[in-house]
Amino acid sequence: MSNVVFFHAGCPVCVAAEQTVADALRDDVEKVHLGIQKNRLKEAEAAGVRSVPALVIDGQPFHINHGADLADLK
């Protein structure tokens, strides 16, 4: 089974991606709101996430559209 994490900032672009992409994948996608869970920013960076919304699937980052740079969330 793949490990899937969806990082986002809660912005309209991120919410749309969550509703269309992350929710469509399956129920066990971990959803991390980096605007609220700032303690997970380093984890997102270490996984190669540079902007949100982004999915990380088995350690591989996939950026979806562009809502915000991680630097803007710090």
C-alpha cells in the first residue's frame, strides 16, 4: 500500500485540489493543513514539496497547480 500525504494551505486553490484530487484517490490520504500544522513544514520540505497544494506519494512529490510557496507559510 502506498503512503500518500496531501499538503495544503487552505487557500481556494488548495481546497479545490483537495475536493477533486485527494478525495478522489481514496479515504486513507493523510491531509495536512500547513497553515494550521506549521510543525509539519519541515517534513513537507524534506519530502521535496516547494509549493502547495501537493501530494507526496511514496516519497515522490507531485505539485498540483500553485496556491502558495512553502516560504509564504513560514
